[in-house]
Amino acid sequence: MVTRDWNYDQLIGPTPSVVIPTTSVAIPTTAEDDMQKFRWGESTESTRVKFIYLSQLKLRDSNSFYTLLVRNMSEITPLIYTPTVGEACVEYSQIYRNPEGLFVSILDKGSISSVVRNWPKPHSQARITVITDGSRILGLGDLGVNGMPISIGKLSLYIAGAGIHPDSTIPICLDLGTNNERNLSDPLYLGLKRRRSSEKEMTEFMQELMEALSTTFPRLLVQFEDFSTDNAFKYLEMFRHSYKVFNDDIQGTGGVVLSGFTNAARIASKDPNSTCPNLGDHKVLFLGAGSAGIGGLSEDEARERIWTVDSKGIVVHGKPGLAEHKKYFARRDMSLNDVLPRSLVDIVRLIKPTALLGLSTIRNAFTKEVVEAMSELNERPIIFPLSNPVHLSECDYSDAVEWSKGKVVFASGSPFPKYQYEGRTYEPGQGNNMYIFPGLGLGTILCHASEVTDSMVNASAISLADSVSQDEKADGLIYPRLHRIRDISVEIALGTIRAAQRAGVANAPKLTTMDDDQLRDYIRCKQWLPADGTSKL
């Protein structure tokens, strides 16, 4: 176990020559550092200082950073990803020390290619980028260029979790303005102090960006991250068949939820009093119109078994002004003229779901009454509060265990600790996208896929579900433990490659001649370790 003295005054290191944000400010003095500590407050200072320390360690000695991360995934991941990354994003302009990614501004429109070519690492090695425009960071809203830590953090998990070489990654944050009043009035905000661009201008910008990236980095896989919901769906559909691109909030979330739900349904179905012996017997209620689906069912069967609830109640077909992404699961067996309940507990009692999934970012939306109602209806209620970060979770694990009397099958978006209840230790699952995207990305890169198909995402979800070990199943887990992430990523990469081959989008013929054991060995030998030299991809 490695320990560190988290001394804030030792954190500042040399500044590499990398593209920087639109606005630059002086690095704070020691006195300003002390004032920032005071503003942060004692309750949050420790994790943020550790975040800064780890960021500086990565810049000064990346091998040491990734060695630390690979050996201590469970402990370090929450400091560079959820939940700490949310806090880091909110304060990014205040804690900013060194440039670490590529900022592309709306002011660069018309010359994006020249900006992209400024990336200082070898262009031929580039394999994956995570791009955000900061418009919907976790459940925190529009953070503008303060969203850069999301791209950096995700790519750190690709490196540690899948073995992609650090020089093959490009964190990108798009500065398209911000509608966040705090940013617009903050003298230290690093981005453009103007409101977000029009839809037309943004679309033209995105088209130019994707073409520039494809030309400059021909083998690049693009992951869209934390775009506003409408734009997330829009840009995925716009580019997915022309470029190697996927959206983690849509497809990654769908994959990890599908995987966890599959295993949760297996647990619930094994209960002798279960009324749902088959996956297709379950009813799923989403609070927050999410994008996850239920595999193993036809589209019509999935629509029949899934309900979505938004701020106005059950989403019903034909509702005026219904957002495009909500229409797919809008209920056609209910009428706008029906008198339908508005409160979640009454909706639960009406629909009688076996699974309740939260994507609402509404803190404590799953109240005691809601959990108790789910427990009355089901011997093993499936409850997934998936909103990030922790302070926006629909319920805490301890409450779910207490209110369900230990019956709950639980997974959350952010980590919760184990909980003691009536002499037994209960361990929560974490339905975190980081289980999916490292292996999905690795498999896509290795088979030289021309696009990321839905079948590849589904295969990654099935591979994750099947990766839970017998010991983990005996402990009631629906996701594998995080310290096995590299082995999990191998299985997901294998499933992704096979799905790409079946879909006809794979372009690595030699992989088709390998059986599964040979392909596993091939994937493992391509995984980078901190002690290695150059990239193997």
C-alpha cells in the first residue's frame, strides 16, 4: 500500500507545452491557496487536495501515477472519477494548475484543423479521445470548460482499466460558451464568458470538428461525454455511421444497466416466491427518461415492459412537447385523458414494477414509502439509483437496506460503503460505466472497427454480466469487484470484437482466425503496463 503526505504547497509542478483554455489566469499565490482552502471547507478539502496531487503526479511521473492507480483501483478511482471528479469540475478554474488536454473554442470555427494539429504527441499513435462540451456534467448542469476533468478522468480509466497507452489518448473539451451565471461572473473562469452558441452554429462546429479529427488522427475512436441530452442523441445519430464514435451516457449507461439488471433479475428470479422466473417477466420503471434498454427482448416486448416517469408523471404517447428521446418508451396503452397518479409512490403502486431505476438526479427521490412499496410488491425488489454524483443519488444504500429489510438488490451510479444490518454485511453494486467503456474501447480499437454498432454495446453488456465470479455471486453481487477491471476489460473486448466481426465492421482479418482463448491472450498482450515502453495498439 502506497501512502502520501498530501501537502498542498508541494503540488505545483512544471507546465508542459500543451494547448490551453481560451482564458488564462495567473497561478494563485500561497495566500490565495489558503483562501481557496477556506472556501472549500474542511469536509471537502481532503479529496480535492488528493485530486490535485494525483493530477500533478501524473504530469510529473505518469508511470508512478498509473502504477499507483493499477495497484489500488478501488481506492484511487473515486479520487480521479466519481464522486470526486464532480467536485473537481465545479472548481476547475480555481484549482487549475497545468494544461492536460485540448481545448477547442467556438472562436476556432473555420480553423479547427489547425488547432487539432497542435496536439503535441505523435498523431499516428492517437487511438481514443473523450470529448465533452461541458453542458451537462454528471448531474451538475452546464459547467462549460470546467468539464475538462471528465475527459481526463475517463481516459485515465481507459489507460488503467484497459491498458491503452497514455500517448494514445486525447482529452478534449469544447468551449462553446456557457449559460451558467456563476461561470459568466467568475473572474477566474477559464472559458469564454458568453452564452452558448446557437444550434446551427454548434452543428456546423461539430461537423468541422469530426472531419478535422478524422483527418488528423485516422485511427481515432471518439467517445462523446456529458453533452446536453438532446445534443447527445442528435450528435450520436449524426456521426455514428460516418465515424468511429459512441456516446457513453447513452450506450455506456445502457450497457452497464443492462448487465446489472440481467444479474439482478437472475437473483430475484431464483427467490422461491418470485413471480418473475424469466427476464421477460419483469416490469421496469425509470425515474428520469433514460436511454437504457432491456436485452433479450424484442423492441415491442421491451416497450411493453418499460415505463418512464419525468417531472410531469408517466410519459404517455402524444403528450405535447415531448422530447424526441422520450418518445421511444412513451406508453401507448395509456391516454392523455386518463387520470394518472403524479407521485412516485402512487405510480409504483399502479404499475407494480419489479425494478425501479433512477436517472433523475433528484436527491432522495426514492423515499422510504417508495422503497417499502417496492418491497411489498416484490420479494427481492431491484432498486438502482444511478444518478451521479453521490449527493444527487435517488437514495443511499443504507436506507435501501433498512427500508427493504435487507431484501433489496441494489446498484448505484456512485460508490457507497458496505452496510451492517441485523448481523450481516451487505455490499452494494456500483452500476458505473467504467465497467463497460474501457473494454468496449479496447475491443473496437484492436479489431479496427469502422463504427460502433448497437450489437457491440450489447455484447459488452453481456460480457460484463458473465464476468461476475462464483465468489462474487455467493456474496450477492451483480457487478464484479473493481480490482479485477483489467480481466473484465479483456472479456468485454473479446465480446466486442466478436460482435464487430458478426456485424461486418471489423477490419482485422487475423483476429477471425483465432479461437476465443487465443484472442484473449492476444488482447492481454496488447494491454499496456506502466513498466512498458511504447504503445502496443
